Amino acid sequence: MHSSCVRRLCGPREFIITTPIQIGKYRVSAFARQSANGRFLSSVSIKSGQGQASHDRVLRFSPEFDSMRHALRFAQTHGREQALLLMAGARVG
């Protein structure tokens, strides 16, 4: 596992989250977890604001990957692209 990743438990499932990257006012965190068939699923969280004024978009992706590294890279790349679109004023999600 890469040093910028943290292993967490969410109920009975374990998932990996990357250290958030800052893109303008957005914090992008990629997630990956292993599915029942042994392949890996990816998601990304795009957060903005703080406290009660915070907003978090979570996007789940449908491709499955052979490795956790590939799932995390896919989510991080797409999360970065979505944050850049949000900065440009586009609707995302």
C-alpha cells in the first residue's frame, strides 16, 4: 500500500482512501475497496467548504479493476477532472 493511503473499516468492509489533494477550494480523496468477486471498485469524494457550510460530492465509478492501485488512480484522475470542471462553473454528478 502506498504511504499516502490509509486503510479504514466501514462496517464489515475495508476500504482504502488516499490523502486528499487540494484543487482550488476543493479537496479530492479517492477511495477503493475490494468487491465480492475479488476485483476493485473506486469512488471519489470532492469536498468544499467547512463545518455546517461544507458540501461533499461522492462519485462511484462502474469499471472494476484488477488492482487497488489502478482503482485509486482512476478515481483520483477523475476526481481531479471533476474538481477542475467545478472550478470552471460546470455542473458535475
